[in-house]
Amino acid sequence: MDENRLWPAIGLLFGAALGFAVMLGGLTAFLVVLVLGVVGFLVGRALTGSLDMSGMFGGRRRT
């Protein structure tokens, strides 16, 4: 499957999970699902090597 067609489906599933969390568990469950989704996204990007954190943790810039 083409990667460009995969991301909207993943976004739809994540949005549905957030919707069910709000409906069944309230705001706390919504926030837990949201935070875990963001953490999972960042871990996935780090595992594939496409996460660049050098701007955040780069320290001093050399000229």
C-alpha cells in the first residue's frame, strides 16, 4: 500500500480512538490516549531514524 494513502487511515483510527475515549472515559481518558499516541508516534519515528531532535538538544551552535 502506498504510504501516502496509509496515513489518512491511521489518522482516522487515532481520531476514532480519541472519540471513544472521550465518550467512555471522559477527559482523563482522552488525555491519556492523546499522550500515549504522541509518544508512540515519536518512538516510531525514532525507530525508523526519521526523528531529528538536534534542534532541541543540539546545545551551542558553532559558526
